[in-house]
Amino acid sequence: MSDNLRRSHAIRNALTQASPAPPTGNLARHLNTLAALISGSVGSQSTPLPHIAATVPNGTQPESRVKRFARWFDNDPSLEEMASQEQAPENVR
């Protein structure tokens, strides 16, 4: 098993164990994408999506992974919640 695949599985297992209930459906799909993003950024030691996609151990083409990651960033509601929470203290001051 390659280092990239081993790292990806370990991250996905850690994310699955951290969730309160076993992830199913869309949540499981989102966790797989998040694990791939984390694994790719650690493996490539870089943050541009094409570099991340090149190190993700997946059977799809890197261009397809770049599109999937971009869609995940565009549509992930938790990122919007985190951004609004970070801006809240500035509005209070």
C-alpha cells in the first residue's frame, strides 16, 4: 500500500471515528472528499488544488479531482458557518 493511500485511509478513519454517528449518504461522501483534501495537501506539501489532486490516491483523473474539490469548497455549508463565526467578533467591536 502506498504512503498516499495509507495516509488517506488513516485520515478518513479518524474523521469517521470523530463523528457522533456512523456517516451515511452525503455526509460519508463529504468526509471522503475532506479526507482526500487533507491527505493531498499533506502529501503534496502545497495548497493549490492541482498539486493536491495529483497526490490523492483515487482512480479518477486529476482534473476531475480538482473540479470535485472546487465544488466542495463552493458548496460546503460548514465553511460559510465558520466564516460567519470568525466575522462575528469584528461586528461586535
